Amino acid sequence: MRLNRWVGIGILLSIIWAVGAAIHTHNDDKKNANFWVKLDHDSCVPSKTDPSSCEAQSAKTYKIWMENDHENMAFAALLPIPFAWLTFFILVYVVRAQIVGFRAVVPWKTLTRPKKIFAASCWVCSALFVMVGIVWALNLYVDIQVPVGMSTFQDLTKTGDNLVTVTGTWTRTDLTDDTIASPLQTSKIVCDRAANKCTEALASVSGTTLMVDSVDYEIQSWTADAIVMRKDDLCATEIFTIDLNTKAVTGAGHTDHETNAYCAGNHSEPKAWSLQLANGFQTYWALRQKARPMPLRVIYSLFGN
């Protein structure tokens, strides 16, 4: 049986979709994996004397994040295809019905009860598939705005009495209308009592650009209850407290040297601010909610999300 031209086009588009979705999903998994590998590596190197152990840890982290890569590729490539075909055939049927005359194609009054149920089911399915397609397209837009997921926890780990590691995402707590850190960011801080310093490996995403940085803090005090660390920049000073009992990490900063020409030229409000290391996933999810277009917000509100 000779294939209809439109069926041939549909098969070609299905193949293009499967290949493109698989490649996109694989690249997205690699991007997320490399994001966390870079963060782990930058926080590992200052605290280890043997670089090979950091390389082994990076390889392990990469393997963990890529563990379900093939399943994700297959899911993204194959699952939408049968639904797309079903939607296409139903829409073609509806369009033909409108052209020829709906009553001629679907003589509703003369249909038996089972056929009426089948026809109504097709209409409902068509509407649902169209809505799913719209939601999918809008979620793609949100993915572009918030391209990287964050860790699901904010954690503090003590290794003996001389090493403390904390992870999380910095959020601003002094703002009244926006408590979300920008850009999308995660940090891993390693405090070494013997070296009298804390080193922060910081990774952030702005648009499509991944930025990494390493920051050193001077330890002001280290007790059984808390670590106080300080960072002095050219134009600002920040002091942070790591509560070893509650595992809370908070900080406060203020501008300095405002009479300096460079600092005066690069000054921005406010002059003082406060920060808290928070659960990265909550920050990520809040950013996604803010990035949703209005139609998507309405759809999600129907489900209480």
C-alpha cells in the first residue's frame, strides 16, 4: 500500500523529532553534569593535597548525574510521537468534517450510543492534546529562562573538629519584593580550621552562560557553636556566620570606601544587605514560577501549583 504524502511527511518529522530530542536531552544532561562536576572540583582542590582524589570525585559525580541519560533520551525522543500522531489524525478528521460539512461526516443524530461516546472521546482527547502541546511549548520557554536545576538540599557536614563543608544557594533576605538570588547560583564552602580560612566554590548561570568563581574568607572565630568568616573587597565588606548547631548560614554586607572614585562610580543600592544559604531547589522552583507566562500560570493554578 502506497503511503499518503502527508503520512510520509509525518514519518520524516517523527524521525527528526526523535533524533533532535535525544540529542537535546543528552546535551542538557551533560550540561547539568558538568555544572556540578565543576563545582565539586573547585571546592575539592583547595582542601586536598592529592589532585588525583579530586579527579576521581569529579568522575564519580559525572557518572551519577549521567546515570539515567539513556532513559531520559528515550523518554524525550519516543513518548511524544504516538500522541502527536493521534492528535494529527483527529485534527485532520475535524478539518475534513468542517470542509465537507460536519453533519455529513458525523451524522450525530443517527449515530449509535457507542459511536457517540467514541466521537465525544475523540473531541475531548483532541482538546487535551492541544492543551498539552501548549503547556509543553510554554514550559520550553521557561526552561530557556531557568536552564539549570539546583540541588534539593542545603547541607552542612563536619569532618572531625577542623573541617566543615556547607552547600546551598545564596538568597537575599533584606529585600521585600524579591528574595531570590540572581543569577541562578549554587555554592560549596569548605572551612579549614588549620589553614584559618574558608574557600567557596561558586557556580552560577546567567542566561546561557555558566560562570564559576572561587572566593577565600578569613576565619574571624571558630567555636563549638559557630564559625564566623569575613570577606573584604575593594568596595564592600561581608561577614558570614555558620551555625554548627542549626546548620544555618547567614551573612551581612555593607559598602566601603565610598569616597574612592572607583567605588563611587560602581556604587549601587542598597548600601547594606543580608544573605542566607538556602535550599537550592526551592530557589530554582521559585524562579521557574516567576518565569511562567500568564497562560501557564493560569493553567497551573487550576491544579493548585
